[in-house]
Amino acid sequence: MAAPVAAAGRAIRRTPPWRGPSRRPLSSASPPPRAAAVRAAFLSFFRDRHGHRLVPSASVRPRGDPSLLFVNAGMNQFKPIFLGTVDPRSEMAGFRRVANSQKCVRAGGRHSDLEDVGRDLSHHTFFEMLGNWAFGGEYFKEEACSMAWELLTQVCGIPEERLWVSYFSGDPKVGLDPDLESRDIWLRLGVPASRVLSFGPQENFWEMGDTGPCGPCTEIHYDLAGGVGTPELVELWNLVFMQHNREADGSLQPLPQRHVDTGMGLERLVAVLQGRRSTYDTDLFSPLLSAIHQGCGAPPYLGRVGAADEGRTDTAYRVVADHIRTLSVCIADGVSPGMSGAPLVLRRILRRAVRFSSEVLRAPPGFLGSLVPVVVETLGDAYPELQKNSAQAFRASVQIASLVSEDEAAFLASLQRGRRIIDRTVRRLGPSDVFPAEVAWSLSLSGNLGLPLDLVELMLEEKGVQLDSAGLAQLAQEEAQRRAQQAEPIQEQGLQLDVHALGELQRRGVPPTDDSPKYSYSLQPGGGYEFGTCEAQVLQLYTEDGRAVASVGEGQRCGLLLDRTNFYAEQGGQASDRGYLVRVEQQDVLFPVARAQVCGGFILHEAVAPECLKVGDQVQLHVDKAWRLSCMEKHTAIHLLNWALRQALGPGTEQRGSHLNPEHLRLDVATQAPLTPEQLQAVEGIVQEAVGQDEAVYMEEVALACTAHVPGLRSLDEIYPDPVRVVSVGVPVAQALDPASQAALQTSVELCCGTHLLRTGAVGDLVIVGERQLTKGTTRLLAITGEQAQQAREVGQSLAQEVEAAAERLSRGSRDVVEAQRLSKDMGRLTDAVDTAMMPQWQRRQLQATLKVLQRRANTAIRKLEVGQAAQKTQELLRRHSEGPLIVDTVSTESLSVLVKVVRQLCEQVPSTSVLLLSPQPQGHVLCACQVAQSVSPAFTAEAWALAVCSHMGGKAWGSRVVAQGTGSTADLEAALSTARAYALNQL
């Protein structure tokens, strides 16, 4: 809760979280409006009364904006307009006044409410933002404030005496005056001066980012106290007036076009209109809360928080209701729980919901999925992507519910095991011990069980146990470093079996490890994969230095040799599996397995023992399913990419090596020449076609001799086992190996021991994001798949539109030097963005070539404008100064470059004159340029002259004997000019 602030001699409390349940309606004259009616009233008000165009909500998945995990504000989709990068031929370029209701998600990233959901009565991860916009000065403060006031007081019927407003009080440090215009508008609208408050930049100045459009905002607040006692203000509506641009140097410049951007949370407005202090007490949530009560049999929801919420039942109600809305909307918009970025955040949300529903509400398995139709029923009319007609709505519900239920079932098993591990570890802790970071990490999404770390912390908090946060941070840092190194993998030396250890195993007659269970997985009807466990016996244990031992103790890093395993050991360019094992007789102790390596036919598992493990123990192995599935996607994608390269470039294109991990794949190929952008694009297209056909992937072991004379069969120059495993896309292996079929020339058929998808569709998409020459004739390609690939395409499309818009602006020409320089800076910013963005490589190279030409044209335009401007300033100065040995004066220019040109032109026209000019800039800065005549004494140098003047202004100077320039700051230009004259006259 915010502290009270003083206003008009009264204490005002600004209250973001609404506290305490209340069923008191705003008015007893008529029933409160339903949320759907409130949303519709907002939209029709702006459309019918004020001529706004209604635009649909954008997807919660940001299009071409890698800075965001999710769309978190209504203005996100209009960023190109604010930034001036909108394609002039696009529909958006014609927007002048628009309104909509935008789906927003605030979870993960800079703006995240995830940890607060459930703890109070107001936070949500998914919410709806009502907004209206005016672009390019269509209207500004007067109209925006009047419309907002009209809607709230006349359409919604909120009593005026319960509304307060705030405005920007200014910021003298950066030269910003108070927004008295907004203050006066509110006073004219009838708001008493005592309810018009002013606040500084933190509260009432809105910025899009470190640079870009920004401006003062005015906020409308609602008094929850209703005039009784100290006012409790909660923000309802924020009206932002974009009239400045934050430059790269931190300065503010006026925008050539002003915009209005407003946002009001629907949930909060509905709570006000329905007389509720909690958004969870509105009809946006009541159907879900009722369905939760009916589905799990928990006590009814009472709206309690904190200590009053015994057993955390009401907290669980709020978590589940909020999270199932977020999950349904995100999945409908194409974001599914996954391994990184937004999908990883969604996975955390799902698992948090499962934990509260199963542990606190005692909900049955599959319960979360059963709530999806309630969400579709509540939001489907407003957002057609949830339902387009009754049949599609049913299918959408089933699809979303299936995805939710599938992950829910997997997580419940992990949660039960995680709970046992936590209980057992806590029992062993001393009174002042902290929970070990290694155990928490093994439970986490980055470890083995896939429990979100915040959930682990919450479970420990409930037990009154503190987590070793410092140790956890260290493990997270090591994980981040490991992932960074995966961009160019360095072969890490893990535990190895040396020749003596291998000889001893062979002497004892120990058979090679049976790793065939690594291929035991199946595709489920819902599209997910089921990976079986594997029971095995510990045959031998090894210490870090390779010594064979009969047992290992607590905390010891060791190598395990088992009789069989379902772990994939690193080979064939595919990263090793990771996961964990448990002893069959003690399932609540996890032995994390970091990697598996093959040594002479034996699979050595690298693990850390949380307690004693002995030779002869029976263990059960579990692979990290998400890790394995990501590797399978990448490996099948590599095969498709290899085949596509041959199709596009010809049969002479040979693979030279590859590497893949869950993050990306890398393929080295022999090519006769570097790939052109058109070839890269063609290769991607071939892969996309194969993925779109969702072809079956066939795998079979055959005699090596059967593969010797098959046209088109891909293999590397290495020794293969006999029998050898063949992977064929779209064609059964027997048919592919038939020399008469020619099938291997028409599809991907390779010798490969890796793990693969069973159908190509799960690859989703493939984008080549990097390409470089390793050596002459060898090209390295870096690619990504799935959600990452789709995001890369969107980033590329967004940047292409920005480049196109910049080219259009350049073609129109610039009115002055400032506009031309801004355009040139935009070209530089775009070039940096294109160089570093995760985007299709073919598109990057095309845009780089385009930007190089545009930057050259922009710089030429600046030079022409500067020369023209300098000529004009030169003539003005010549009219003011008669011929003489000295010109010292001020001149108004926007840049040091123009100032230097003015000095140069003066000296060319009056060669016997020495010139020094000062140009005042915003915030007291001053530019300086000078040139001395050729005829003056050698002791009189331009560099010394500029240094004398700039030192006087507390600045610096640089240059040569003839020409120099510098900068400084002063409020007394006359004193600086006097210094310049005195120095020159003394030298002359």
C-alpha cells in the first residue's frame, strides 16, 4: 500500500491493491451492469459518439517485438505509429482515432504480477485494457479529458464527488514545466481544485522505454472510501499525452506529431460499477469461482486474504481462476507451455495453478482442463479466437483443455515426488539450517522435476524454512553461462573411463550397456510424447578421478555404470540427455544426472549423490522430458535441413558436421560458393513444406550391407555399427532402402543413432538465423525451430516494415537538418537492430544491403541540407559584420557539423578574417567552432583559441592550427564572446 500524500491539507491514500471483500452496490436504483455490457458500452461510446474506429485486440503473443514476452498494454500494437516506423501503405498508417479492448498478460519480464496473484484481491496475470487513441494530433488533451469524464460520469454513472484526478507537476532537472494545461481542463470540467493533485515524473510522466516517444499523463482515480474518513484512491484511467521524444543522449525534443494513448483496466472499472472492492467478486470471475467450488468440493469462496485465509483456500481460488484465464487465452493465441521465453513463463503459470488446485483445493486430476469451457463462455464473445461458432468453440475448448490436462497430469506426478523430497530434506535440517540450493535446483524447471523455483520457495515458506538464495543464485549463474557457451559448444571434459577401466570391465565380462530403452517413447493422441522409465542395476561406481569404488557418499560427484539405460549418451552431434534416477526402494531421493557419455560401448552417467549409493542398488531412471523432446525436434529438423540443402543447391552439398541441443541446431556443409539470400530462403521453404505435411518419421535397424548401394542415402565419412539405424522421413525404411524405388532421392533418408520425432509436424517451423564461412568451401548454418522460429519470423517482418517505412520517409525528403539527422539516426538504429536480431538470415542480408544504400542517401541529404543552411547563416553574418580581421558572434544551428561549415564558408569568402562562432543549445550547452586566417602569426592557432573559450565555459576543445571546435556550458554567452575577442585581439 502506498503511503498517504498531502493534498489541500488532507491525507490522501493511493491504494493499488483493493482490500477486504465488500458486497455494497454502487446504486440500489438498478442492478449493476455486467462486465460484457461495460466493455460494450466503452467501445460503442467511442465509436458512436466520437467517431473512433474499433480495432480487434492483438494477440497476447507480441508480433515482431523481442523486448516483450507478452503484450502487456493496449498501446503495444500501435508502437510503429508512435515510433514513426509504420508502413505508409499499411492499414495502420491510416489510423487517426481508434479504440479497443486489448488482452494483456503481465507475467515474467519487467512487468510481472505473477507472484502477487492470489495474495491480494486485485492482481491478475491476464486482464483486459480498455483504451482510446488519437494519432498525429487528431485530438489532444482537451478532447481526451472531456471524453473520459463524459464516459465515467454520464455513461457509467459514477458520482463526480468520488473521482479525483492527478497531473504532472513538472521536472525542473530536465527543464519540463508543470502540465498546467491538463490541470485547467479538469478545473473547467468542474473538478474541485481540492481533488486535482499534482505529482512528479515517477507518477505522472510516461515513457515507452529508454528512448522514444514520451509525455506527461493525467490519471483519474476513484475514492473507495466514498467521502468517509481518509480518501482511498485507486487509479481507474491513465491518459498519456505523447508530445516529447527521449533522445539517445537523454535529452527531450518535441515530437513532430503528438499522440493520445489511454488505458483503463476493465476488471477494475467493473468492480467499481458493481460495487465491489475486489475484482474477483465481479461477474468476470464469479462463474469460474463457482465452477471451482463445484468441481473440487472445497469450501465456498469468501474473499479472505492474509492470516484470515485459513488453509489458503481463498488464495487458491484466486490463483486457479486467474491462471486458467491466462492459460486459455495464451494457448488460443498460439503460446503453449514450453522450455524458454513466454512458453516457459506459461509453464510456470500452469504448474502454479496445478499445485494450488491439487494441494489446497484437493481437486481431482484433469480438473484444470474442465474449467476451460467456462473461460470460453465468459470471454468468447469479446475475443473470437476463443470461439468463432459453436462447433469451433467446442473444438477450441477441447484442444486447450487437452493441452492443459496433459501438462497437468505430468506435473502432478512431479509435484507429489517433489513434496516428498522437500519433506524428507526438511526433516534432516537443523534448527538454523537453510534448505540446500542443490536440492531446490534439482526440483526446478532448470533441474529435473520441472517445479518453478518460486513454487519451491512458496512450499518452503509454508513450512517456515529459508532457502539458500545465494547458493541458488550461483547455480543459476552457472546455468546461464552454460547456455551461453552452447552457441559455440566447447567440448567439456566430463568423467571418462580410461583404457584401464575399460580393460577391467572386459576382463570381468561385463557386457556393454543396453541403451535400447532410449528409443522407447510414443506419441499420444493429444500430440504429446510419453517417455517411459527404465529400471536398472548399478554395476560399478567411479570417483571423479576415475577410480572404481563400491559406494559413494553424500555430495560426491560420481560416474555410474548401469546394466541398461534410457538416457541418450552424447554422440552423433546430439547433446546428452539429462534427468535423474531414484533407488527403487526409496523414491523420494533424487540423484540428478547431468550427462551421459559413451565409452567403449559402456554408458557412463555423471551424477551427484545426495546420499549413499552402492554397487548392486536397483534404480529407476527418468529423462528430462522437455529437454529430450527439444533435442528430438532439433535432430529431425537437422535431417530436413540437410535434405533441403541438397534439393536447393544440388547433390554436391555434403554435410561436414552438426551439433544440436534444446536451444538450437548447427549444421556445417560443404558448398561450392557462399549461400545467397535467395538460396537460404528456398531452403527454409523446403523444410517448411515437409513440416507442414506432418509426415511420419520411420526408424529401423538394418544390416549395414543393405545400405551400401542406395542412391541418395545420406551418411558421413565415419564408421557405423552393424546393424545400423536408418531414419527415413515419409517413406518406410524397407521401401527407402530398395535400390529400385529411388525413394532416398525424394526425401530425407539417413544413417543415424539419434532420437527423433515420430512425425515432422512437431518441428513447427525452422529458421536459419546465422551463417558464416568456416573455411573456403565450408559454411556453418545456425537454426532454431518451433516457437523461437515463429518469433524470429515476426521480428524479421517487423524490421522489414520499419526499413520500408524509413525508405518512404527518405523518399519524401527532409524539411530541415534536424529531421534529416533524426532519419539518419533511425537508419543507424535499424542497422544495429538488423545486425543483432534473431531473425531469418536471408532477410537480414537483404535488409543490410538496403540499409547500406539508405544510410548513404541519408548522409548525402544531411550534407546537402547542412551546406544550404550554412550558406544562409553565412550571408546573415556577412551582412552583420563589415570586413575586418575578426568575426566573433553567435549563430543558431542544430549541430556542430553545420557550425563548422558556416565558419569554413565565412573564411572562404573573407580569407583575411579569423572567425569564431558559438551556438547555444538546450539546457545551457554551447557549441564552438573557429578558423584562423592563413596570414596571421603562427603563434595564433585555432586549437588554442577554441581551448581558451571552451575552458572558460567548463568544456573542452580539439583541432589543428587552422581549424578547431569544442563544446561547453554557460548561461552567460556575452562573457564567452568577450573571452574569444580578447584572446584573438591579444594574438593579432
